[in-house]
Amino acid sequence: MKVINILLVEDDELDTIDIKRSLDKMNILYKLHVAKNGEEAIALLKSCPDTSSPTFPNIAIIDINMPRMNGLEFLSVIRSTEEWKNLKSFVLTTSAEKVDREAAEKFGISGYIVKPLKLNNPSSIDAFNLMIDLMNMKD
Amino acid sequence: MKISNLIFFSIFFILLLFSITTYVNYTQSEEVRDNAAFLSTSSEIVKQTNRFQRNTLYMERGLRGYVLTGEDYLLQSYDSAIIENDVLLSELATLTVNNPTQLQKLVKVKAVYNSWINKFANPLRAIKPDTNNARNNSLPANYQQFLRDEENLNKIIQKEFRELLNVEYANRAKRSAILQKSEQQTKVISILLTGLSIVVGVVIALLLARHISKRILNMVAMANSIRYGNYKVQVEDEGDDELSELTRSLNHMAKTLEENISLLQRKNVELDQFAHVVSHDLKAPLRGIGNVISWIEEDHGYELPEKVSEYLQLIKGRINRSENLIQGLLTYARVGREEQVKEDVDLNLLITDVLESLPPVRTGLVVRVENLLPTIYTNRLPLLQIFTNLISNAVKYHDKPEGKISIYSKDHSSHYQFFVEDDGPGIGKGYYKKIFEIFQTLQERDSFESTGVGLAIIKKILDDRKEQININSEPGKGAVFSFTWTKF
């Protein structure tokens, strides 16, 4: 089984633990790269020599509300950067607001998940399925 | 100029024109009256003159006849005529007193007449005629000559009188011509002045109407614009009259309104942001705590002392309540500020949706729609919120093993009235007001998970729409909540 690199951009430690616990239950091999905000995430992406490098994330899970650079700003940066713009991204947020969802969907995201990310949360289930599909395609 | 002054001056000007017209007509009538007086004097003069002339002729004939015949009765007409002539002369003097030419002529006539009397009439009168012989001795020697002289003088008198009459007639003609001319003038002046008054009046009225109505229409347009929600309107008016003052007040009002409304809109945006922040930032740590508790239970539940598990349950209960409170607060803050989309709302379907969204009703309780509910073209969400809260309250607080919750409506001419009736615990009159206040609940919070927001939300929705809510209840006898909903 191939190791999947997951970039998690999330400032809340509890949420990070929560996501880890959910991913652990998914029966996949993964490596989680955690950035506490958009700036850290960019630094993390920059540390990879290119998109084919073994540490470059296959998938990104991005929170919206974060200090310094929020999720929407980060999405805007990766979508306007040639080598990162195809990065499959999911937004994971507490906000069920229409405005946030619409703003996020403008960046061509693969899914919008309202927290908590749980296998019994309807909005999570679709996202999980999609994530698994995407990850399997990598195999 | 102030409009009141303008109106005052306009009316004053028109009145002035009419006064002039009246004055001119009055002067003319004075002239006519003067002329009438002149005419009457003149005809009197003519009449008297004629009589005088005739008298003089009679006197001459009388005298001559007397001298020839010696008949006394012929003297009688002479005598009465001489008396009358004196009167006539003095009357003529009075009548011509204002006419020096005529008076002068009269004096001349009088002098000639007097000399005729003295020179011829009196001597002839004094003759005692011989009745037997017409050729009397007492007649002057040159009797024929005497009579001729007498006749000549009398002719002079006649001539003078004719002249006097001619002058009088000429005067009359002159006066008549002048009068006619002045009448003509008066007519022209009257017509011109009256015409001018009418024209000036109409022009002023038109100008005033245009001047005022155009500006009033501007203000009406402004007021209408405000009525339809555009507060950024100002009317331009450079004048310094009452309407300009009104315009300035309106502009000031519109500006104040605009400022207050933009302030209100800003506050609403801030409140929205506030609500958003509250929903995210307050809920996040609560959810975090909940997560940690569930991890403890998942990973270590089997090794926890019973007491700890119990306490964890208490924490979870409080987290749940906090989340409900935050949600209630958010809903309350957002009442009336959701998107207001109108649609045909079938209340029967809406009640079905409400019942499906609520937890299943416990056994023993029945929720029933009593009559066919109407379909209204209105906003769906507020009605959904009202029925959800009323029905869930009726179900939640029902305290008997068996019970019934009835939903029905009444059709009034301008509005519907909806009822949610239960046979639960009921509410004392003293609490009618309190239950609609936010975070007020009649149950102890620990014994019952109620946030006390539901009825406050209902009240706010109905207050915003100027609808009524009523409660009819007594402790132990259930409660009937009713509210009105305008048809259109």
C-alpha cells in the first residue's frame, strides 16, 4: 500500500487530533503534514523540490478560520501558482455559512466539510468517500 | 420674495386697477350729472327767455291796441306781463349767474327793456285815450315817429334775446360734444383697465401656480422616492420663500434619515459578523471539549471509575445546552434579516415538515391538524420557525401520559388566525408576559433542557411583522397559543 501524503492546514490542535483519529480508522497508509496556517503551509509546499517528490502532498485538508493567512487566502495562493494549482483540496470548517461555502467553491475545491469530521456526519461521508477514491487513484 | 407677500401684492395690484376703473367711472357720472344740471338750467333759461320775449310782444300789442281803441282790458295783459317780466328777469339773472357772457347780455337786454319801458311804454300807458276819437290830442305830435322808434327798440330787445338764445344753444351743443367725447374716453379706459386687471390676474395666477406647483411636485417626487426606500435624495431650491424653507427641512430630514439608515445597515452588518464570529468561535471550543470527552470514552471508557463516567455525562449535557443557547441566540438575532423570498406556502405541508423535523412524538401524545389549513403567498421560514417552536413546546412540556395537541386556523377577512392548543400543564396568567422574554423558562434548567429562546423568537417575528400573538391558558387546563398572519 502506498503512503499518501496529506497536508493538513489547521490551527486547532484538538481538530488535528480529531482528524488523525478519523484517518486512522480509514485503513490507509498516510503521512500527515500539519501546518498551523496558510503561511506555514506554503513554506511546507516550498520545501518539496517538485510535485513528483515523495513528500509532496497528494491531498490538502484546509481550515478556513486561521491566524495570519486563512484558508481562503491559502487556496487563492495555490490556485494561482502553476505547480500547485492541481492540488486536490478539501475545506474543513465549523462554518456552515452560505457565504463561506460559496467563497470556497470558487477555488475549485473537491469537497466542503462542516466539522466535525466524523464517519457518521453526512457531510463528512461524501468527502471521505471522495478522498478514498482520490487516494486509491494514486495507487 | 415670500409667497404670501407675492400673493398679497398681486391681489393689491389687481384691486388698485379696479379702484382706478371705479374712480374713472365715478368721475364720468359726476360729469353726466353736472351736464344734466346744466341742461336743466339751460332749458329753464330758454323757457324764461321765450316767455319774456312773448310778454314783451304782448305788452307792445296791448299798449298799441289800448292807444287805438281805449279799451282798458288791453292794459290788463300789459300790466300782468310787466309784473311777470320783472320776475323773469330776476330769475334769469339767478340762472345765468355762473355764465358771465349770458349775464352780460342779460344786463344789456334789461337796460334796453328798461329804456323801452321808460321811453315808450310808460308814456303810452299814461295816455288817456279818447274813446270817441281814436286820434287823440294827447298823443305826441310826432306820434308816427314815436311809434316807429318804439317798434325799433322792441325789435332790438327781440334781437338781443335771440342772440342770448343762440348763445345758449351753442353752449349746449358744445357741452354735449364734450360729454360725448368724455363718455367715449371713459368707456375705453374702463374696458382697458378691466381687461388689464383680468390679464394681470390670470398671468399672476399662472405664474404663481407654475412657480409653486413645480416645486411641490419636486418635493412629492422626493417623498415618494423616500417612501420606496431611496433615501439619498435631495431637492434643489435656491429661493428664500416658505417653499424653500420646506425644501430645506425635507432635505435635512432625508439626510438624517439616510445617515440613520446607513448607520443601521452598518450595525446590521456588524451584528451579522458578530453572530458569525459567535457561532464559530464560541462553538469551536465547546466542540473541542466534546471531542476530548468522546476520545476519553472511546479509548479509556472501560478503565474509568463509574463516578468519572457520570461526571463526563454531566459535562456533555452542559455542552449540549451551551450549543443550544448559542444556536438560539443566533436564530433570535437573525429574525427578520434572512432573505425574504415570498412563495406559495401550503400550511398543511409545512406542518408535516415541522413534525418530521422534530424528534418523534412520544407514545400517548397525538398531534392533529383539525381543519384544512390555507395556502398563503408569504415567507416560509418565519411560519416554519413559529410552528416548530409552538409544537415542540407543546410536546416537550406535556406532563400527562395521554394528551392531544390540536392545530387549526380561522379565516378572517384581512388575515388568518392560527391556533396551537394543548391539554398540558397550562400557564398561570402572571407568567403570560414573562414567557415571551428571551432566556425565560418556567422549568428548572437542570430538570429540563430548555433554552427559553423559542417564544422570544416567535414574539420577535410577529412584532416585526406587526402581527398579534395571544395566549389563553390556566394552570392544569392546557394552553391555546394563537397568532395572526396577514393574507397579503
